[in-house]
Amino acid sequence: MDQASLASLSLNISNLNWPSSGDCCSWEGVQCDGNDRVTHLWLPTRGLRGFITSSFSNLSKLSQLNLSHNCLSGPLPDGFFSSFTTLQIVDLSFNCLSGPLPFSDTLPIALQILDLSSNRFNGSIQSSFLWPAMNLRSFNVSNNSFTGRIPSSICSSDSPSVVILDFSYNGFQGPVGQGFGACEKLEVLRAGFNFLSGPLPDDIYSAGALQEIFLPGNKLNGPIGESIINLANLRILALFGNEFIGSIPNGIGKLSNLEQLLLHINNLNDTLPQSLMNCTSLKALNLRVNNFVGELSALDFSKLQQLITADLGNNYFHGSLPTSLFSCKALNAIRLATNRLEGEILPDIVTLKSLSFLSLSNNSLTNITGALRILRGCKNLSTIILSKNFYGEAMPDVESFEGFQNLQILAFGGCQLTGQIPNWLMELTKLEVLDFSFNKLTGSIPSWLGRLPNLFYLDLSVNFLLGDFPKELIGLPKLTSQPIAESAYHSYLALPVFVKPNDATNLQYNRLAHLPPAIYLGNNSLSGNIPVEIGQFKLIHILDLSGNSFSGTIPDQISMLTNLEKLDLSGNNLSGKIPTSLKNLHFLSYFSVANNNLQGPIPAGGQFNTFSSSSYEGNPGLCGPILQRPCLDSSSTTRPLGSRRRSPNTKLIVGLLFGILFIIGVISTVLALWMLTNRRIVPRGDPDIFDSETVSVNSTSGISTEVG
């Protein structure tokens, strides 16, 4: 009987690779009991395609079913689960199954593990669906499209033995109801990234076996209850990306097993409780983007010897850098950005032999030369973000800074540093991202920058740099011929960078390779022609030359930059026509040639059909429908026969008008030159409004990014 049932399955599911005859108990993925009844059907990752039909219900002795990581689609048949009285394990995860769970269906009483994650199921989960499953231990419906309320009463009478519940990444809404307190054996509760609201239910603190609470990315609010200290087994508390208020419970230090405290992006306030330093098992502490206050140096971090990442950025901490933090020898990443810290970077930091990520941006630190001399002793540093510090100091001009052999990201944006681009940068052969934007650097762009073998993101915007576009820059291998190494796609940064401060999910760069290859040279005093060799930037995504004094024509070779997403040539002295070949840049989502001296028709077709008139404003010679300025043939400017001559009065009026316009034009030109000389034109606005979490202020300029 089971052999016939299996044979019928192959009619609806391809790639089963079963023979048409023989003992079915010897077929791939099939196990039978002593009576030749099928008990196990185990076929994960077989490339199966097709539908799950009612034929499965004939396998009445089936106890384990695993069809995960295939390409099965469609809804589950009515009565699918209730037809199996002995079923203990069902894993249908990572398929394309869809539709609601069968309304009249119920889970079998013997079921212990149900995994429906990463499919396309929708609808609500009825309490009646769970009711018979008295032996259920693991229930995973994450990464679907379920809606309605989370069945928080699952432990009250339905499944008192449940250990793992995962409702994450769905559309569940409403409050988290009472009921989880009855889950005496519940160890893992996950419901992150839904639309849950309201406070945490009080009885959740009665689930004494809980080891993990994962509820980020919702709209949960209210305080974190003091009763959380009852959860003595808790290892992970992830409540980030919500609207929690109040302070961290004073008794938090009683959670001696706590390894991850992830409370970032909330509205928590007050000082950090001293007892937090008693959580000696802590490995990850993330409290950024809250309203915490107080002196960090008043806390004794020295007990946290297992701490690997400490992220306290975007708060209101003040005072000096906490010396005791540098005694946490396991630290790999520190972010204290966007606080009110002052003083200097302390030599004690060199004792952190594993430190690879350091972000102290947007504070009031001083002595940039001393900071670099100290930090070069941290041999494993790959990321240094010190933007918006050291205001008005001079860029160190020493010939060499020994160290930094592993540095990949270096950011000193918004520091108003004086001097020139330092020669010691040429020694940083692993450097991939360099941000010196919003400073007061002078001189020319050094040609040796084009010899840095791994550099693919360069931001020198808003400085006083002079000279031509250096042709040597076009030799950057990562922008011309060598794609970013495959290994970079699999390596994660210790902490994400380029983050919008109040969003738990968007614009996080967890991998350096996801940052768009870019050159930002806007708002300097660069001049000359844009070199035709610029067409060699085959791999570049963003090119910003705005707010300079480039002249000549727009090189037709820019059309060879087929990966280009943003092109900004506005605010220069470019003339001639917009090359029609640029319409072949199919990924171009931002384009501006505003405020130049361009003439002729605006190209039509391709991405040019998506740009607004603001992309072309300030070019009186341009014409086209988008400007509501028709392009006239040269013959149309000739006066037709029989037209009347202008009267002397008309000529006089026209002459006066031209004279007035000429004078206004001269005054406007002088005023514009004066403003450029005094560096008052900053099209992106005040640099201080930008989020200091970003490595470069241009990283949130609107280019589509992959969510980390």
C-alpha cells in the first residue's frame, strides 16, 4: 500500500529519482519498519519541485518527514497534519509553500518538532491548530507572511513541553498576550521583526527556563520589568529596534549567565546601573541609539573579561574615555561614537590585542597626532572611524606612521583638519575605504593614491583641493579591472557601519564588500577637463565631481561606466552637449548636470526618462520637454519675410533690458566667485546634521544598499 502511495507522489514531485519497481523500503530517503510500512521520508536538498498532495495521508505510519531546502510550492492539502497519528517530526522549511494553514486541520498528538520556516505561508495560526499537540517541543514558523495574534496560550493547555518557539519575520500584530509564563520548559522565544505592540506581558518573567528572548524590530513599548531578574538562565536578551522606555533594571547584574544584551535603538534613559558590571558572562553589549547619560569612566568594566563587542554609541555619555574598558582583553570592537566624550585616546588601548574595530566619531577628542601614534600599536585594527573630532587641528604630516598594516577603513571626515593629504597613507596597502571629507585640506590630490591596490571608496569632498583630476587615480585596480575579492563578501565587520541612527534594519553595511565603489570629489576647487580616461572606471558605482571648476565637455567615455548608479557633475563650468550615449547607463538612478553652461537637447530614453528638471536647472542653453523649453531648429531663428521692423522705441527698450541684464550678470558672477572662494556652497547642507555612525557622509546619499 505504501509503495503505491510513494509512486503516486512521483507524479506530482519531480527529481525523486525513484525506480518504477522494486522494494520501496530501499528507495532513496525511505525507511520502513518491520512490517514494511514507511516510517521515515527524509529528502532534504534534493532539488524537488512540485506539490504536496493528499497522497501523503496514505503513509499512515510515517513518523519523520523532511522535505526541507527544496522547491516545493502550493498550499498544503486539507487535513494534511491530522491524517498522521504517529508523526513526530515535520520539516518543510526553505521551500515555496504558500497559502494559509488548513483551517480545519490540527497537529497530531505525537508531534514533537514542526518547522515551516522560510516559506510563503500566510493567514493566522488558530489555537485549535495547536491544541492536540501535547508533546510539541519545537515550533518554527519564522520567515513567512503569517498575520494576526501570536498564539501565546500555546503552553497553557496545548503544549506544556514546548522548548523552542520562533515566530520571527512575519506580519504578526497586536500585543504579546499573557500565557508564556505557563511555558515551564520554554528556553527560546523568538518573535522579532513583526508588528507587535504594547508592553511585555508580566508573566513572561515567570518562564524560568528561558535562555533567549528575541523580540527586535517591533513596536513594543513600556519599561523592561524589574522581574526580569527571575530569568536566571537567560543568555540572550534582544529587544533592539523597539520603543522601550525607562532605565535598565537595577538588578540586571543577577543575570550571571547573560551573554548578549542587545537593547539598541530604543528610548531607554538614565545612567547605566553599576550592577551591569556583574554580568561577567557578557560577550556582546549593544546600547547604542538611546538616551543614556552619565560618566562611562565611573563604571568598572574590568570584570567583563569575556566582552567581545561594546557598542554604546549615540547616547549622552560624557567625561573621558573609560580606562577600565581597555582592561577587557577579549574586546574585538568598540563604538562610543556620538556622545559627549572629551580628552585624548589613552595609551592603555594598545593592550587590546584583538581590537579590530574602533569608532569614536562625533565626540570632542583632541590630539590627532597622539591618537595615531598610539593606535598604530593596535596591530589588528582594520577599522578606525574618528570623524568629527580634533576640530581645527593639523593633519599629521610625518613621512611615516609605522603600523596600520591591516587597516581597511580610515575615516577622519568632518574634523576641519588643515594641511594636505599625508604621504603616510601610501603605506596602507590594505586600505579599502578612505574618508577625509568636510575638512580644510589644501594642495593637489596626490598621484600615489592611484597606486593603493585595494582602495575602492574615496571621499575627499568639501575641502580646498586644487589642480586637475589626477589621471593616476584612474589606475585604481578595484575601480578599473579587479573586482572586490570574493573573500570580502564572506567577511563581516565586527560592528555594522553606515547606519541610519533610528532604524534597526536599513542601510547597515555589515560587509565591507557591500559598500558601493565610489569617488567623491565634490565641493573642492578642482579644475581643467574631465579626462577621457575616466571611462576606465569600469567597476565604479558613484562618481561625484560636483561643485568644482571643471571645464570643457562631458566625456563621451563616461558611457562606458556601465555599473554607474550616481553621476553628479553639477556646479562646474562644463559646456557643450550632454552625450546621448549616457542613456545607455541602465543602472543610473541619480544624475545631475545642474548649474553648468551646457547647451542643446537633453537626451531622451533609458534612465533619462526618470530624471526631474532639477537635474538640468541652471543651464539656459539646454532644451527639451522636461524643462518645458522646446528645442528650435536653426532655421526657426531667421526672421520670416514680411515681418515688421522694430520701431525705434522698441529697439531702445530692448537695448536697456540687455544692458540691465548684463550688469546683473556681472554682479551675480562676482558674488558667486566670492562665495566659492569662501567655501559657503555646500549642496548637501550642514555637515553636522549627518549621522556620525556613517563612515562617510555620502554613504547615505540614496544609493540602494543591501540590508545587513
